[in-house]
Amino acid sequence: MPPKSSSSKEKDLTDEDEVLQAVILADSFNKRFKPLTSGKPRCLLPVCNATLLDWTFESLALAGVQEIFVVCRSYPELVKAAIRDSKWSKPSLGLKIVSIITSKETFTPGDAMRDIYTRGIITSDFVLVMGDLVSNIRIDEVVRVHKERRRTNKDAIMTMVVKPSGVVHRTRSKGESAIFVLDAETSECLHYEHVTGYPPKKHAKIPREILAEHPEIEIRNDLIDCGIDVCSVEVPSLFQDNFDYGDIRRDFVHGVLTSDLLMKSIHCYVAREGYAARVADTRSYDSVSKDILARWTFPLVPDDNHPGGHSYEHIRGNKYLAKGNSVVLSRTCKVGSNCLIGAGTHIADNANIQASVIGQRCTIEANVTLRNVYVFDDAHIGAGSVIEYSIVGSNVKVGEGSTVARGCLIGDDVILGKNAKLGEFERVSRRRDEGEADESDKEDEDEQSEDSELEEAEARQDSESITAIIGEGSNAIVWPKGPRADEEDLDEVERYNNQRLMRIGDPASDLPLEYEGTESDSDASERESDESDLEMHALSRISSATSTSAISTSTPGLNIHTLHDAAAYSEFQAEVTQSLDRAFAEGHSVDNAAVELKTLRMASNVPLRKVREAVVASIVERIEVVEGDAAAQRREISKMVGRWGPLIDKIGGVDPVETIEVLQYHCAKSARLPLFGQILAALYQDDIVEEDDIRAWHARPEAKGEGLKDTSFAENVKRCWLVGTKMIEQFNEQESSEEESGEEDSDEEEQPSKKPAAATAQAAVGKKEESSEEESSSGDDESGEDDSQDSEDDAPATKAATAAPSQPSKPASTPASTKESEEEESEGSEEEESEDDALAPSQPAASKPSASSTTPAVSAAPSAPPPVPAAHAPALVSSTAAPAQPSTQDEESSEEESESEASDKEPAQTAQSQAPPAVASSKQPVTAPSKAESEESEGSEDSEEEEESEDDAASRATEPVPQAQVSTPKASTETARPPATITTQTESVATIPAAVPRPRPGPDVVGGQPLRPQQAAWRRHSIHFGDKVLKSGTTTGEKARRVVTTAGRQMKKGILTILRRNEREKQSTR
Amino acid sequence: MDFEETPSKITTKEFLAVVLAGFGNELAPLTSNNGDEPCPKALLPIVNKPMLDYPLAWLEASGIRDVLLICPAPHRASVLHYINSDSSASSFPSLRIDLQAFDESENLTVGTCQLLRHFAHRIDQDFIIVPCDFIPPPSLPLSRVLNKFRTEATYDGAIATTLFFEQPKPDKTSTPEEWRSGPASTSVVWDEKSGTLLHVDTPDEIDDDPEEMALNMSLLRRYPRSKLSANLQDAHVYVCRRTVLDVLKEKPRFDSIREEFIPWLCTPQYNSRKRSKYGHILNPLHNLPSQRLALEHCTLHTGLPSAYEPQSALSSPMDEVAPTETSSLRVGVVVHRASAGYTARANTLQTYLELNRHFLSQTTYALPIDSESRSLIDPKAQITSDSMVGHTTKVGERTNIKKSVIGKHCVIGKYVRIVGCVILDHCVISDGAKLDGCILGTNTTVGVKSELSKCITQAGYEVGDGGMHCCFPYSKYLTVKH
């Protein structure tokens, strides 16, 4: 090759670089040509009777490349031999060709580049091409431009050659193209967006930041990527530094352009003249062949510079016949335009050949019709066959009268019987002998997957339908059509539907490539907003925003990552299990086990949570299940947790909340679901989780199984959550009991309501004992004793009340409400005081629901003396209100109630609800005082005033709590309310569950005080209410109350939404 | 036969110009009320001509006769006065200006789309929307935009033509940074070859995704080589077919023409769903084939916007049939480059000042010819040629005026120094005052020996004697305290 003209100006350039190097990646890294490429690499497929590798060499030789490294992976011997035998290795050409055999583990071009880097063969700027290039572009010009640029800008590391063509062009791949965003003046590539044909891409996303420095840019969707890159020396090292770069375009170019650190730039060379295209798939095989025949690649044409060294005669109509009279054409055969016929080929009478390429030494029998067919060497097409848009491998024999429809690929050495009928897009290859199969396995381990596919194909060969396809006496096997089973594992580009866009003869007209006809997201939002009025405007915007985000998550990269992660995780989990097995069996210390786990975690690079999951899982699964003996079961659990529980916190981070969640989710999947409560209790006992943690966990949406699909799993998750609910109730009670340990007098009146609570508490601890409702109900005194310590803390009680309905799904709460109404009636009749009576209708909503809704729980979880005695009664709460001045007390209690029921949406209702218990208490005055006490204790810490008031109802009434007075009238007005109110109340009860647990984390966030979260919440509420009421001092009665309630409701709603959002965000960031 | 009448009748039927005059909140405090008297933005002078003059002259030069001028109700009186005054009536003899007012207040401005919908019944032909603040350069006649619209509407069913101009790089030194509150230019995707507006980056989209701009792939398929420019500004000049108003009625949520409606109007040209939905409403002309054939052979006509560009010379195209769409529903765009002449919208203080300076640099000042005006200017006053002094303005002894515009009926005392200022009508500047880079609203009074630097005063503001004000960079404006 002529050395470059070395003007004085460029002298330094030529000095520093005398040899222009090129790297050919001679492996395709995909399987688009199967089965043609089983047995030889793609770069040795003939295009116009010269191998692709030859075309590539020719293209490079034109550019003045002097040293070529051919990186080959599959069938390296064949490639080597081909190079050795080709004209390019003749010393006279001055071309130095070095073949580099890379390992089988080279799966991507990126791997190949890393291999090149490690070999250190690149010394200067070099040309990087794939081994399937047909080009007449003056690459030396590109190199010159590249070097010129490099002199002023050292960061310009690569120049990609692109060719303007228009969107639709036969050599522009529909399945795999790209949008280049270029600076209009410098052709710097600012953004590269890969476009997959199917599923159709909806939007190209152009980063706005590039506009800051480049105010005028061009968005080009009309470029053919020629696959020729002029790279600087540091390009291979960049691959080395970024081990995840696979594809040169999608990973490397994209990575470099988006990197904030690299500060490198990539340019495009928009070739105005010349031809360059890659034979990347069968479709481009077709189009490139046609381009060659139509002489677009001049001077690379069959009759001149044929890379295979053949010589052809160019006849009018772009027909090429091998010179030397070796072609035998019958007098009656018809060879249309754009045909190439290799040496030694015989074409018999009446054969009709249109736009086809026929290899050397082929025989085309009489009456054969070939349209757009590529026949490799030594093929024999039987008489009367009709073949269209297909590629026929070398040494293929097609029986007489066969039909090969469009898009078929017939592998080398296939013999098709008589009258074979290959349907559209069939792929056939030769059935292998046993020995041969072994041999190929030996020499080619990496073709495993192909083999499996082949075997699968072989397995279904015997059916008659297959024989009908390939004809009698065929040695062929038909490859399966359609998407592969492991399609999901494939890169998006290689998936079946997208590949359809890349195969020969497939118009793929049934694939929707323009999404605008379908539901594109912008359209959706558009339509929405079209039909909606002004108010919807904001909504539609939101929806469009969310839908776009949804799209962005479905990037292929992500899929790959998740898959990868999943694999890594399952492996990791297996390891952990083994390691823990050992630890358990051999009695390692917790510390040692922890060290082992940490190492494992580092090795597998899994997030901490996964470790936690694995550890929790192993511990849980190791607990022996003891049927029917709760105590033994408890011992079992505490033994295991006591021994190994500490490990959970030694794996590298302490996050008890997560621990609980992990435990919950594991239990939900496991057979040890019923043990959840006990395990949690054990963890609590061992201080691995604290009360606050349980509360925090309980408040999380994950804990409730939100967002899970409605499956049994979700149900189980929910069940666990309910157990947690009960546990928290216990805590509440416990705390209040600590505060009011003095209270012992509980009486019958309280019992009914207490019982359920106790029962639920027990359930929480997961007691399996058969203890029955009867027991608890009959032994009122007994339970009273039990409960004595746990004082009737109203707050927890109401809590429980509200919480309880939340757990059982809706059905549970409805019966509750109905029951209430019944009770309410009866009570109402019993009522002595008219006022109370009046209140009665409304009462059940809040107080009773708790009772009734807890009942199911009771039956489910039989009670035994709970470790933490549960106090319980909404009824009690209200009873305080009972004496003498029911209405005012109601008011007060209502205030507190509403606060205490932090989550309750309708404080007003709770107020009402208290009335009935009041009634009850009035019947049995004994209970009253105790209740009063309890009320204070729970209501708020500052209960001194109330304490005084307890003793004396009257004094209470006089208490100058403005709210109370204000609201009094309301109570009376309530009387008048029609039954309708009841229903609304029940509804409200039903709606509570969702809201209940959320406010709890609130106090932590807001106050940051060591308060019990709940208390903090109350406090805030009470303050708030107070303000409201004071402000609206002039208003009276119902109005005032409404103010209170609505204000409270709104505030709660606000808090709830904020909390919800926070949680969601947390979740998403995690 | 009356040959003179006929052509004018034809042209009047063709377009109606809708001139929109708003409050000009961006130009506060110049547009703030002077007491109870409003200072309409449209009448703010640029080199002593009300800015409304510029678009009106532009319209007239293109042969447009009918103008629908829409202004806020409080401005109606003064604008009406302006229209009927001698100056404009004589300078635009051929314009028939229909002044309409709309009720809105300064704080609650009505969206431009709403205005258009409201006055739609007064528009029964194709129309052109022009803002009152667009100051076109002589190198950009309106007919250029109109002609593009005429051809494209006829041959391939275009529905609108827009005008964008390149924002000249702001001169960092000339204006204080605080004044540079002008709207950042929008990003626009357009096809250079056919002059088609494809996508306008709206504030909403930026809010949705501040990182990336999403372009519909069907857009890129139809226009594979499109340009994305970040330094173009919308001149708010839109030539539209009448049917566009019908679509606007279908879209009650649109508020701003520039930010919402025009960007949306770009979508039907490549989105087939919208095309089918709104195509019949837009109802472009259908007598296309013959026109098209003629235009394809026209040498003056540049480039058909074919969906399938001419293939590269290197290989023949796929045998795919180009879709035979009768109408493109295209939105044309005329791009005016900065190199072809300075253009701006006087909708910010910065551009307002720059426009004044621009025109100053183009004209040379000579002492007034009429004796009355001349007698008011003291012979010992120094006025450089790159300044301008309005009628009946009195300039005192040894006063120095450089690079400034002095309005009409001003009184400028002795030993005053004015550099780089824009002084509106009826200002009184007392002896020994020094003004540098200021904009004084009408009726501003500057006390003796006051020094003002980079100040903008509200109309009627009084600067006390010896006052020192350097508003830069502390505060922007001097406003009247009520």
C-alpha cells in the first residue's frame, strides 16, 4: 500500500505512526446465521463468492492498513487456514496479518477488546472493524481526520464512521439502529441512542445538559453505522477499566458519552462518499450482496478486485459470469439481471434465475426457479425446484420438485429429499452422526447452547410432518421456529421478534413498528386530558410522568442485572445455608459464624438485606416444630433464638426493623408461619428487637403486605402483621399498666370487653394452647385477676379497638358493626337516662367494633394466661363518662379518645361511642371510678386535673375545659339523629384500618422525643384540637365539634399522606 | 374599472392580524401605573416611537389590512387614543384597526389561548398572531413568513407557520445581571431542510423530566435529520389557518399559545392518532396534487419534506411505497439568524434597553430642524450623534448626553450628564444630575445633583435633590410608594 503522503506539516504524525494497525473482530458474538454457521465462523461465509473476511481485508487494504490483527474465537483453525490460504498472506502485498485466538469465554466485543489490551499489541491509533465489513470508504481519510483532531483535542478518543442513508434503507438494519446526536459543526457525537426495532421504541431521550455547551445539534436517525471505528490507543484500556463494557456501541460509546468522569469525546465521521455496510444478519446479507452486484461498492465489484481472486465477466444488466468458459448455461435457461454465477456451474434447460448468486461448481437442474437465492459452492438443485429469498449452504442437495419458500436457511451438506416443501423461514441443518456430535462437542464446548437447541430439534425429527417438509431420504433436521424457550435471557436485540426484522425475506409487516397506532403513553395521557376537563389536567400530567418512568425501568440492562442478581443470590443463599449448617453442627461461636458470613457476603457482593434474609431463614427453618405442646415449642424457639439470634446483628449492620420484616416475609413463605409470633417474642426477649422496632416495622407498608399481589403469600404476610398488631396492643397495655399499677379492681362489666383484648394479646404471642373462650368468659374473676395489673388503660384499649378492625379483612368488621347495632338497640332500651339514650345510637361505632371484631381473633387464638396481661376495653373508657353528668364527661372523654385514637378518622364518632359504655357503667356504678382513672392515665401524661375529677364526677363536669362545654349541646342534638348516622359510623370504622398504624412513626419523625410514639401523637393532636377549639370559641355545640373533627381529620390525613410518601420514597430508594 | 381597488380587496380577505398587547409585567416598573393612569406596555417608546408602531408597520408593509388589536380593558382608552392620534393614523393609513379590550387585571392575566378563543368569532379567515412587542429587523419582512405559509398551506396542507429568531448572545457588560430576567430560550426541534417545526420543549416537559428531552420516535422517523437548537426564541408570530381555532376550542385546557398550544400543534404531523383525530378539524386544503406537481418543478421552491429522504447515492432504496398522505398538517418555521439582523421582543427590561441601544447605534442624531424644538436646546449642550432627543425637549447649558434616548417634552437642566440612558417622555432632570445606564419612566423627576446609576424608575417617581441611587446590584427598581 502506498505510504501516506508525508507533507512537512504531517511529518510528525507519520513519524510517530508509520504502521496503520487494524483490528478485526472476526466473531459475530451472536447466532443470526444459524445453521449456516454451524461448522464455520460467520466471517467465512461467502458473499458474492468471496468470504466476508476477504471483503473485510479488501476494505482495509484499500485504506492503507498495514498490520491487521484478526481476533477469532469460534473455529479459529478454520479462520487461520483461510487467512493462510488467501491472497492476503502473500508477502508481496505487504500486509501483515496476525490472527489472535481468544478464549471461548470471550462473549462480547468488549471481552475481545480486553484481550487485545492484555496482549499489548496496539501501539498507536488503529482501525477497529468487525469481520463482516464490506466497504470502499477511504478509511485513511478518516484516520487522517481523527489524527488531526487528536492534535488539538487529546480527549477525542474515537471516530465512528457513519453513512447517511435515510430512515428506511435496505442496508440500514430495522432491528438494530441508532440515533446519533451530533454537534452540527464538529460532528462530535453528543448522545448515542440505540434503537431496537421490536418492541418499538417510543421515545428518544436526549439529555438536556448537552444543550448547554452545544446549542445547535443535529438529531440523526438516518445514519447507517458502518461499524468502522478509528480508535486511539487508550480505547482498549478503557475497556479494561470498565469490565462491564460489552457491546462497543451500547456500552462503550454510551458509557463514554454519559460518564462524568472520563471527559472523553467521541466523534462521527459522516461519510459522504463511499460504501460501507456490515453483513450483520441475513437481511443485510441479502442487501449487501445486491449492493455489490449493483456496483454500489465500486471499485469492489466482482469483475474487478474480487476479494476471492475470482474473475468474472460483467454483462449488461449486472450479470456476472465466471470467466474461462467453465460456466455451462443451457440455451434455454434464463438468467435475469443482478445475478452472479460462479465457475464450474451448470445451469440446465429452462432454469430461471433472478437476482441470485450461485457459487462455484453448482448444478442447477432443468426447470428450476431461483429468485433472490444465495447458493453456496457445490450445491445441487434438483429439477423443477422453486426457491425464493433463501440461502442455500455449500454442498447442499435439493431433491427434485422441492419448494423452498422465502426466508429459509439451509445448512451445509443438507440433503433434501424429493418434493421437499420447506415453509417460510425454515432452518434446516444436517443431522449429525453420533461420533461427529462427540467430536464437535470436544472441539467446541462453547457451542453447548446451540447443541441443546439442536438436540431438541433432533428429538422431534421423527414425526411424519417433518418428513413431509424435508422429503424422503433427507439427512436434515428442521430447527424449531419461533422464539426460543430461554428468550427472556437473550439480549433485547437478539429476541425473536426483533430478529425477524433482520432475516432475509421477512417483511415483518405484522409487527407493529410504529407505536403511535398503539397505546403510547403520551397518547394515553393525551386522550385522558382530551376527554377530561380542566381539573384533570394536572392528573394527566402526573400519569404521563409515571408512565414514562415505568418505561424507563424496563431497560434491558436492568433485566440483565436483576437476572444476574437473582443467580448470585440463590448461589449465595445456598452457601449461607451450608455455612450455617456447619456452624450449627459443629457448634461454632456466633462470632466465628459471623465472620464467615461476612466473607461470603463480600465474595458474592450481595446487599446486606440478602444476608439478613438468609440468616433469618436458616434460623427459622432450624427451629423444630413441636406439635401440640406450646410450652415445648416456646422452649425450642427460645433455645434456637437464644443461641443464634445474636448472629442476626453481627452480619455487618444492625437493623432490627428490617429483621422483623425479613422474618415476616420468610414466615409467610414457610411452613413455620404459625411460629412467627413466638419467634418475634423470642427475639424481643433476647433484645434483638426492641418494642420501638416492632412498632416501626408494624407501621411500614411492607409489613402490611401492601403492594403484594393478592395471593396466599400476601395473606400470610398480613397474618403476620396482625400478630404484630396484637403484640403492640400488649405493649400498650403493659405500659399503661406500669403507669397505673395500682389499679386492680376490674369487674364483670369490664370483663366482656377485656376478654377479647386478652385473647388477642395471647394470640399475638402465638399461644397454641387450646384454652377456650368459654374458659375466659366463665372465669371472669380469673381473667380479672390476670388483667388486674394491666389496668384499664383506655388508650391502648381504644387503640386495640381501632387496630383490631384493621386486621381482619372487611368481612370481619362488618359483622362487628352489625353486632354493634344490635347491642346498641338493646342497650338503648335499657337506658335509664334519656341523654344516654340519645347517645346510644351512635356509640357502637367506636367502642363496640373493637369488641366484636376482636372476637374472631379470640376464637382463632385460644387464650391462656398471657405473659403480658392485656387490659382492654373501649367500654371502660366510655364508662368514665357515665356518672351523673354523662354528657359533659362524654365530651371530655371524647376529646381524649379522639386523641388517643390517633389513627381514627372521626374523633367525633368516638366521642359518641363512649356514651353507651357510660350507660353500662351507670348500671353498675362500681366500675365507674376505675374507668375514670384509666382514662386519665391513657389520655395524656398530664392527667392530674383529671385525677381529681375522677373521684367526683361533678367536679369533673365543672372543669373548665372549654371543648367539653362547647360540645355538650352536641350530645343532645345527637339524639335526634336518624339511624343513618349509624351506618356512616360503621363505614368509618371499616375505613379506619388502612389508616391506623401509620401515624405512629410520626412522632418519631416530628418530635424526635423518646416518647412512646403513640403518646407523642396524642399530644400533638390534643394541642392541635385545643387550639382549634379555643379559636372557634364563639361557635358552640355541633359546630365546634365539627371544627375539631374536621381539623383533626385533615391534619391526620395530611400526616398520613406525608408519612405514606416518606415510606414510599424510602422504599424506592432502598 | 377601478384597477386600484381590486388587489387590495383580495389581500384584505386573506389574513387578519391579531395583535396581542398585554400588561407587560416583565417590564415593571415601567409599566406600573402612574397614579391611576396606566402605562400600557404597547405604548412604551423604543427610540421615541411606541413599540406598537413596529409590528403595525411590519404588518402594513406586508399588505395586511385588517388588524384586531386586543388590549387589557384598563389600557383601552390610551391605546384608542394612540390609534386615533395623528401620528399613527397618518403612518398606517391602510390599516383598519379593530380595538378590542378584555377584562383582566395585572395579577390575573388571561392566557393567550383564552383570548383567542374569546375573540374567535371575530376571526373568519386565516390569521396571524403578532405580539405588540416584537421588533422585526428590516431584513425580515413579514411576507417571508406569509409566503412560506401560502405555499405550504397550498401544496402540502400545512396548518401554521411560526417564526423563531436566534437569540443574540447577551452582552454581559451592557446590562446589569439583575435585569436579565428574560425567558431562557426554548429548545426547539425543527427540520432545516423543509423548515418544519417538530417539537418545542415546554416548561411542563422540563418539569416532568429535567434530565432528558423525550422525542417521539415517529417524529424522528419522519424527519430523520432534524435540528435541535437551544438558542432560538419564539417571536410569537404565528400564521395559522382558521381551522386551527376550531382545534383550539377542542382543547379548553390550553392556556398559553406559545407554551402549550403551538407545541401541541406540532404533534399531529407525526402522530397518526392525533392526525386522525384532529385531521378533519384542521381540514387542510385538499386541492393538492396539481399544486404539488407544479411546485415540485419549481426551481425557486426548496425541498419537499418527503418522509423518505433521497437515499444515499450508494444503494438503491428499498422498494417501499411512500405513504400517500394528502396533507402533512405541517407547522412551518422560519428561522431568523442573528447574523441577518438584530431582532428581539421587547418583553424584558434587558431586551427593551438593548433594543433602544440597537436603534441608537443605527441612527445618527442631528439637531432638530424646526426652530421651535431647536431653540430649546442650548447651544452649549453636548449631544453625541449616537443619542436621540425628542420633540420639544429642553436641554440646558453644558449638559452632556451620550448614547441615550431622551423622550419628548422633557426638561433637562444645566450641567447634567446622561450616559447610556433611556428617558421616557415628560421627565424633568434638574441641574447637575448624573445619570448612568438608567431607564426613567414617564414623568420622572430627578432632583438637583442627584446621581443615579443603573436605575429603573416607575412613572411619576421623584428622586430628591442630591439623591444617590445605585440600584445595581442591590435592588432593581425605584417605585412610587403608595
